[in-house]
Amino acid sequence: MADPQPHRYKHPHPAVAVDLVIFTLLNGQLQLLLIERGIEPYRGAWALPGGFMRIDEDLVAAAQRELVEETGIGEAYLEQVGAFGQPKRDPRERVVSVAYFAILPAHKVALAAGSDAKAVAWHPYSELPELAFDHASIVAAAKAKLAEKVNRTTVALEFLPPEFTLTELQQVFETIRGETLDKRNFRKWAGTLSYIKATGRLRRGGQHRPAALFKPAVKGAMPIPTASLEWTTVATEKSSASEAAAKAQYRRGFEDAVSAINKAFADSSKGVLRALASR
Amino acid sequence: MADPQPHRYKHPHPAVAVDLVIFTLLNGQLQLLLIERGIEPYRGAWALPGGFMRIDEDLVAAAQRELVEETGIGEAYLEQVGAFGQPKRDPRERVVSVAYFAILPAHKVALAAGSDAKAVAWHPYSELPELAFDHASIVAAAKAKLAEKVNRTTVALEFLPPEFTLTELQQVFETIRGETLDKRNFRKWAGTLSYIKATGRLRRGGQHRPAALFKPAVKGAMPIPTASLEWTTVATEKSSASEAAAKAQYRRGFEDAVSAINKAFADSSKGVLRALASR
DNA sequence: CCAAAAGTGTTCAATCTACACCCATGG
DNA sequence: CCATGGGTGTAGATTGAACACTTTTGG
């Protein structure tokens, strides 16, 4: 009863943790949520939010639970990045970590910051501090993953509020791809997308012409292939038929060298968007 | 000492297993290696080869070890598919499984079969039996992964011997993509690939014109992006500079519904090869 | 009337796709 | 000489990429 270590196994078992790479777009920059560690090891270093999987909990449920704990937000795009399991990645105990990446839309980010007593902060992806454990590798893999998917699925919408302008959509692509896109080509291409549609409403903002508002054409957060109308239709049917399975999973990248290759890879792929890059 | 369960933890720990989806091309079909289970649960069912990760062993090392144990082959392309961790996926104990897929070249497959006392057999992907556990999901995810990568990296070469003809290369693409390709377009495209080069030698086989032989242009098994020469060059430099990190990792697909979407996805992506499909 | 972002078309280049016949060999 | 797979080019369609000015609003 009072045994401090009541769980016994014939063979040694590793711990299984879930780490989250939570992306958002803030101030025109791709940012991610980090936690300052209050305990050893790596006390004072920044780390990805995460925690141990419970023994009766699905991996993705653990990721979702962590997301809620850190941000207060339960509805967000969540996708597996992969498993990271080098023996010495955690000096205390053998830990296999399954990384997920999440996307928070900018308009919900206010809620997310400071929901907890711990030191939690958004950091621009381009100016990350040194990270604890192997979290730099995880982040690199998640970013590669994100960059690839944004061109070929609807995940860009996950960064945006329910109504958005084409300029905002363009900024999502520009920020994640890290390059500027030609406005006319972008809008021409956006016009072919079946996953957004005009609301007919306008947003009147600053001292300039009001912008037409768009919204996702499909309800639900399931990111779907972009390219052609047929496929989009197929995917849509499927996704409504299997709402419960709606966590697409994905994994790419490993160490810095490999993720550099992966970056080249993503860029060189004939993504739907490649046409849009301007000089 | 005689404690049958000497490993104790404060919190319950899952077991971590590694499962392998071992692909090859045999008789013009994509096939994968399955093991007939001799013990409960799922006794008599076919399952993916796999086993538990050792406590001091890297995940990928565990995968490699399993690969050698099952096939006797240590050198093969190996890539992470992702982590599968539903609570009830193994009825005995909580098991989180990290799946890898491997590619064996046809000319080594003879070695692979029957290397063990267990019932081991190649099964065509198109006629798989019922699989134990959630292995059907794992296989679907691995296949989606494979189909996507074959269009955008050099993994096709992993199916082939060190020297091969363009027809053989075309068959790899056709088999994995599940469609026939136009010979002239394929060869035109293959001519632009920087990752293969002609050996100058010929293979004289049946009663027909001899075929020119090609070989991989880059040594080492690291699969690299295809699209443009620049990127290929970059990737090549990187890959030789980081031989140790040469296990690219990747994960996509989850359950049948999602992997169906993923299939649509892969097909709809403007892959390098799309031009080659004939009616 | 001025600043600021929204919005809009055309042209040229590159790649995609479809399609049919001759070639070299072994038997 | 014939059966078999190896090998080759071209034209039309589609998509990619570059490029600059007008419109509408708020202040």
C-alpha cells in the first residue's frame, strides 16, 4: 500500500511522454509556446509543453489533455510528428516521447498565454532559445512537417479565425513558407481552392478599401488535400464519415541535418503553391 | 533476486514495442513480410514482425535489430511510420508501438524468407489476410507513406539491385502507385533524374534487344529529394556530411479512413511523377 | 486629397500528357 | 523470321511565373 513504487514489471519499461509543438501566428511571425523549466534537469531552460501519457489514455488524448492544460483550448488541430526515443534523451529515466504539433488560431491566443502559474511564453520560431532535452530536433521536425502540409492541405485555415480575408490567408502562407508571394497569383490560385468560399460580407478596417471575407467551405477542422476538386470531394465525404478518426498523423524529420534535407525536400516538391513565390 | 517482476516504478509504464512493415517487390507485386502468431492473443493470425524495445536501445536500433532477426538483412532502408498507442491495441498490457517501414531489394529477398523457425511469409499487399492487433492500420499508414515518398525521393532505388534497367525502375513506380505509366514519358523523366546514371553496360536477357543498365548516382542509401538538380545537390552534400543521421523519418496516416484520405492526398499532390500516368 | 490596403489580366516559359513505330536480340 | 521487350520524338494543353496600375475607404 505504502510502496512508493507499486508498479512492477518483468522487464524494464520506459516512460512514454507526449510533447507538444504549439504553433500560432502572432505579430506576423510563426511562434511557438515554450515553458521555462522550474526543476532539474535543464532547470531554467525552455522546453516544449508535455507530460506523461496515462496508462489508460490514448496518445492523442494525452496530447489533447496537455494542450488544454497549457492553453485552456481543447479544439485545435493536432497531428502526430513522430516518436523520439534516443536512450539518453532524458537523463533521469528512459523516456520515449511522442511529439504532436498543434495549431492555434491567432484570435484564441490571448486565452492561451498565462493560463498557468508556470512561466509560459510564445517565442518566434526564428529566435528560439536553447531548448531542453532533444526538443530542438522535435521542433525542427514539426516545422518541416508544418511547412510541407501547409502547401498541400487546408491546415493554413487553422491559423485563422472563422472569417478571414485573402490577405490574411496569404500571410499565413508567406509566414510559414518564409517567402513573399505574388498577390495576383495568390488570389488567382485561391480562387481555385474549393476549401474556402466568400461569405459575401466585408471587413471595413483602416483607411482603405474594405476586404471581402472568406470562410472555410467545409465544416470541421479536418485538413484535406487541396489540389483538385474531385479529391477534395472524396476527402470531404470520408472525413465526415469518420469524424472520430479525424486526427491525421504525420511524421518527418529527425535531426538537424535530416530536417535540413527535409526542408529542401518540402520546398522542392511541386507544391500547389510554388507558382506564387515572387522574386 | 528471484523476484519475477524486479522492475518497479512509481507510476505505471507502458511497454514500448517496435513493429516492422517490410516491403519488397516480388513477382511484380508489392509484398510484405508477415509472421503467423504461435501464441495468444491472435494465435494463428498474421502479424507484423516486431518486438519490444530494449531499455537502453534507440528506437531505430530496435527496428534494425528486429529486421536482422527476421530477415538476416541489416542494410535496408528504414524509416519511422509513427507511434500507435490506443489503450486496448494489445489486450495483455498497455503497449505503445512505434512502427517502421523497411524496403528490401528483390535480389536479397531469397535470404529473407525462412530465416527463422516461425511461420514467416511474403504476402501481396493486395491480398492481405486479417491482421492481428491494429496492424492493418499500421500497414495502411506505411503504404500511404511509401506511396508518397516514392514519387518524391529516391526510395524507389531501394527496391532494386545495384544495377537495374529503366524498365525495372518503371515497374517499381507502377507497382507502388498502382497504375501503368507511359514508357516514353517515364524515360524522358528518368533522363532528368540526377540520382541515377547509366553504367554503360548492357544486360542481355531474353530474345530481345539488350537493356542499358543504370545505377544510383549517389552512394549510400539516403533517399533524397528528386525534383531539381540544385536541391539534389544540396541534399547530397548534407547526406554525406551526416551519414550517422541518415535515417529520415516520416509518419502519415492513422486509421483506415484517414489513410484513405492520405491516399487521395498523395495522388493529388503534384508529384514529380504525375506526368507519367497513361490512361 | 492623401495614405493604405484591396483588387484585378496578360504574356511568356516550362512542364504535362497523349500517342505509334522501329530496333536488337535469342531461339 | 518471328516473338519479345528496348528504345525513341512531337505537338497541344495546362500550369507556372513575372509584372503595375486602379479602386475604395478613413482620416
